[in-house]
Amino acid sequence: MIAAIGLVLGVVVGLAVRPEVPVELQPYLPIAVVAALDALFGGVRALLDGIFDDKVFVVSFLSNVVVAALIVFIGDQLGVGSQLSTAVVVVLGIRIFSNAASIRRHLFHA
């Protein structure tokens, strides 16, 4: 319940304050969001499977975001940032849809 309240509060504060992302960090924001969504869907799947662990979720959430941003940063340094960004989004997108399918099967038994 505390997490849900924190989420709602964070969304309301974000909408009210409208923070601006520095130009240098803008290429990393979409990747970080996709990585965070991957961790979120993985957490929901684990919860429905009865194997959720809050420590694993937090570590997964943070490491997904850091590793995805690091891959894109290295790609930027090598001059292939957009290609690695696409690769990260594809891989995480596959994981998100796989977790979403598992959640759907668990909820709707289909």
C-alpha cells in the first residue's frame, strides 16, 4: 500500500512541478523508462507467481536502469548510440511483452 501511495504522490508531484531533463541526459531517459518498465513487469509477474522479493525487485530495478544507460553511453562514445539504444529497447521490449503475456495468462487463465 505504501508503494502505491508513493507512486501516486510521485506522479502528482511530477505533474505539478514539471521537471526539465538536462539536454545531456535526454537520450538516456527513454532507455531508463523502458528498463524501469521491464523491472516493474518482472516484479508483477513474480508477485503473481508467488516468488516476489522486494530486495530482488529494487536491485533489478536499479541495475536495469544503470546497465541500459551504460550501454547507451558506451554506444554514444563509440558513435553508435542510436543503434545500441534500439538494441536495448528491442531486448527490454521482448522481456516486457513476455512478462505481460505471463501476467495475462495468470490473470485470465488464457
